[in-house]
Amino acid sequence: MKPFSILLIRVLGLYLFLKTLFSVLPALLGPMGSEFWSVAVLPMLIATVAVPMLGGVLLWCFAGRLAAWRWRGSCQG
């Protein structure tokens, strides 16, 4: 069951990363995309784009450790 948990965590991380990327990419690369790169909008882009993408990457990278921690905890109690 642990390999399946790792797979599910990685799929969740990949989904989180790609969903965020594909939702913002058309706005950034469109004809009016230069407006989104202003200093006023940068904190909003960091909060809504960079943080979820970082979360997806971290889920992908640490899926094995998360699954091991989850299954070790469930076997003890």
C-alpha cells in the first residue's frame, strides 16, 4: 500500500503544480501580459502562483517520506 500512497501524493503534487501553471500562463503570455509583470501585482502572483507551485514540487519530492511517515504512524496505533 505504501507505493500506491507515494503515487497518489506525487499525482497530487503534479496536479497542483500544473493546474496553477496552466491557469496563469495564458494571462502572462497573452497580448496584455506585460501588465501582469508590474510591481503592484507581483505579491499577488507570488501568493497565488509561486506558493502552490512550490507546494506541488515539495509534495513530489517528499512523497516517499510522507508515505513512510503516514504508514509508520498507522502501524503503531
